[in-house]
Amino acid sequence: RLTFDTVLQDGTNRRLTFDTVLQDGTNRRLTFDTVLQGGTNRRLTFDTVLQGGTNRRLTFDTVLQGSTNRRLTFDTVLQGGTYRRLTCDTVLQGGTNRRLTFDTVLQDGTNRRLTFDTVLRGGTNRRLACDTVLHGGTNRRLTFDTVLQDGTNRRLTFDTVLQDGTNRRLTFDTVLQGGTYRRLTFDTVLQCSTNRRLTFDTVLQGGTYRRLTFDTVLQCSTNRRLTCDTVLQCSTNRRLTFDTVLQGGTNRRLPFDTVLQGGTNRRLTFDTVLQGGTYRRLTFDTVLQDGTNRRLTFDTVLQGGTYRRLTFDTVLQCSTNRR
């Protein structure tokens, strides 16, 4: 059982309470109940049930109530054996409606297919579609083709090739063409044996300069460490730092420390330790900033007989940039 009690003081008081119950054996239940009290009340409720054996079901239901109501619902079903399906359906209801749907299917054996279909509806319609296919054997290729349609067209293409053996290299080259030109380049190298290092260096050049640097190190055997340090510089500065350490054996610790600095300061700190026989953890961290900035981060880690990690990082920046 883990209980997190967090108080954010920034002119207004915000209280976060996390109540987590892990039952070893085959059943593990995690329940997160979070209340942020400030100028407006925002309630987040996460109810997660992991059922051992072959079937594992996770359901996340989140409601943020403020000047406008925003509801996020995550329904995830993992079916053991060879087939695992994850479905996330998110609806934000406010001045405009924004719907995000993530549908992920992993088929064991040699083929693993992930499909993400995202629709954001507001003053203009913006559609993001990501279709990813991982072919087993030695070569795994991931291709993301994203089109955002709103006054101007922005196309994002991610082409990733993983070559087995000892070296795995991922290269993401992204060009957003619109009112301003923004180039994102991700160069990632995974080296097998004991050390795996991922480095993401992102530069967005437009009306304002934003630099994001992600430095991730995965060390095989028993220790796996992931460190992401992100700085968004704009009219106001927002710094997000995620430091994650997974230690094999029975203990795995993931600390999340996030600081958003703008008109008001909001600090969220998540420190999680899961101890059990077999470890499967799915974490969804969502931060919606009123005013102009909305940031949604989905971090999913499945660890069992084999290790599969899915990370979804979504930043919606007002003005011209949307990632």
C-alpha cells in the first residue's frame, strides 16, 4: 500500500492524495484519487485493476472540473498469452472539444503492430494518425505519418529502424511546415549487452525558440535507468524533469518530478515503488494547464516474461506550435 499526499502552494492550495494497493500473487489493484483545490476544483480519479494469470485490465477515469469541464477516460485491456490490446479514449470538453483516441495492439510471436489514431477538434480540425508496425526476427521498422490540418498543413514523418544483434539505432527526422518552419531531429542509439542509451535532442525554430533534450540510459541485467530532462522556453518558462529508475529483482522505483512555471507555479512530485513477484506497470501522467498550455504525457511500461515499453509524450503549445 502506497499513499501520496502532496500540497502545492502558489497563491492557492492544491492537495493531491494517492492511495495505492498492490496485492501480490496474481491480483494487483491500484487506485489513485487526486483532488486539486484552487481557484477551481479539479478531481482526478484513477482506478486500476491488474488481474494475474493471463488477463489484465486497467481502467483510468479522470475528471478535471474548472472554469470548463474536461473529462479523460482511459480504458485498457491486456489479454495474456500472445495478444495484448491497449485502448485509451480521451475526451476534453471545454470551450472546444478535443478527442484523443489511442488504440494499440501488440501481437506476440514475431509481429507487433501499434496503431494510434488521434483527433483534436477545436476552432479547426486537427487529425493525427500514427501507424506503427514492428516486424520480429532481427529487423523492426516503425513508421509514423502525421498530418495536422488547420489554416496551414504540418506533416510529421517518423521512420525508425531497429537492427538486432547488439546495436539498435533509431532516427527521427521531423519537419513541420506552416506559418513558421520547425525541425525536430531525434537520434537514438540502443546498445545491447548491458548498456542502452537513448538521447533525444529537439530544436523547434519559429516565433520562439524551444529546446527539448531527453537523455535516457537503460542498463540491462538488473538496473534500468531512464532520465528525461525537458525545458520549454517561451513567453513563460516551464521545466519538466522526469527521473526514472527501474531496478531488477523485486524493487522498481520511478520518481517523477515536474515543475511548470508560468503565471502561477505548480509543482507535482510522484514517487512510486512497486514490489512484487512479476512487475507490470502502466503509468499515465496528465497535466492540463489552464490558459494556453495543455500537456498530456502517457508513460507505459510492461515488464513480464519480456519487456515492452511504450511512451507517449504529447505537448500542445498554443500560438503556432503543437507537438
